[in-house]
Amino acid sequence: MLLEVKDLKIRFNSRHSKVQAVKGISFSLDRGKTLAIVGESGSGKSVTSMSLSRLLPPPPKCEVEGAAYLDGVDLFGLSERELRKVRGKRIAYVFQEPSTSLNPYFTVGAQIEEALKFHRDDVSDLKAETVELLKKVGIRDAEKRYGDYPHQMSGGMKQRVVIAMALACQPDILVADEPTTALDVTIEAQIMELLQELREREGMAIILITHNFGIVDGFADEVAVMYRGNIVEHGETEKVLSAPQHEYTKALIRCIPLLGMKRERLPVVDYAAIAEEEEAAS
């Protein structure tokens, strides 16, 4: 077992209110596998992934309870110095908007090299290694693109650069948080194929954060469906997609637009029906 999360609870506090964003969830992840965490905005997906590297605001603004074990080591019990060896090196992140992840004042080559320098003792021949990383994520003319600035690249190319930065230290887990949201459908497919190829080649595990069930099929080994801070359904992707048990999962699957669909209106999530199901279950 590479990663095991037990009874994770996350609460945000302000002067006027307290919000329980995550309400006691548990899940695990094996090496070389992909877990998709699916749910709408505000369901707790992203804060769950960010809590693993303690990227959330410190107490009292945010309080995290439970445990997260990486190869048996409790991530929440690490000192800040020990945690720096985990962030980026063992758990790396790819966020949904690549433009906000890249500094417009530096070349993409310099930014990838910075990630290498931070986690490596041997920093010789960084340029050659950076160019190789750009090639690995499918960027053509990598030697030329090494000296480009982010504004000189398309959205798909910038996302590939961000993936290259995440791969720089060969992480055990890659967290891909809505990695294709800002991209068109064609580029979306390319990025998902790239992540699949890199997972198989590098042997890393992936946590895919998404609201779109359409990109989960054929990519994730398991899926966890989050709703209002809870995991309401969890299982093998094929089983969840073919025979969903929870009303919210069924609603999300119904909302997937299909090629050739002829409807005047797209299906929407019926929250009243979900509330009735939860009330009946309780």
C-alpha cells in the first residue's frame, strides 16, 4: 500500500462561521494505480488532495484531523523540514490552469531546472535533463522550447510543461487536479493519453481530481465519488460506471453528454431526489 488515508476531516474557520469541507473520508492507493476522485465544485476533492502535502492554511484557519500514511509514514506528523522532502519529490501536483502555475518572467527551462535544484544534490548538466523532460512530455523542438517564455506557448503546451515540472523528481504520486479543464476536447484527450503513458512508463500512482465522469472511463482503476464532503461511492471504475449505487453517482453519469445525443436540454443533478435517498437511508 503506497498511500492510506484514514478518517480525514477538514474544517475551515472564520470569525463568522465554520465549514466542514471534508467529513471523515478514507481511501487507499497502490503503486502504479490511478484513483479518480469525482464530484462537483465544493465537494471537497481539491482540499483533500492538498491536505496530503499540508498545502492548506495553518490552524486556526484550517483544521485537519485523521491520518495519511505514505509508505507507512504519517504525513501529518512530519516536521516542516521533513515535509519539504515530500512536496514535489514524492507527491507532485498538476493544477487545472497552467498559466497560474508558471512564472511569466522566467523561461520554462529555468522553471523546470528550479524544481530539480530544490530536490537534488547533483545539479550538473541541468539543461540536458530539462530538455529530456520536455521531450518526455511530447514537446517538439525541446531544445528551442527550453528558452521560451510561457506566453509563447499554447495552453496544451503549457500544461505539458507543468507536467514536466511535476515529473522532474520522479514522484511516487502525481496529483492531477482538473488537468484538462482549460483545454479543448482534442488537447484534453492528448493530455489524458500522456498521463496514462507516463504512469505506465514511470510506474507512479495518480490521483485524478475531476468533476467529469467522461474522462474517468478507461483511465482510472478506481473511482471515489465525493458529495458534500463525503465519499458516497467507491469502487472499481467499470463497476461504478456500469452499476452506480448512489443517486448522486447516477445523476453525474446521466449528465455526461454523448456524441449524437438529441435532447433539447441536458440532464441536471436532481438534488431533491438525492436528499430523499439520504433521508431514507438514515
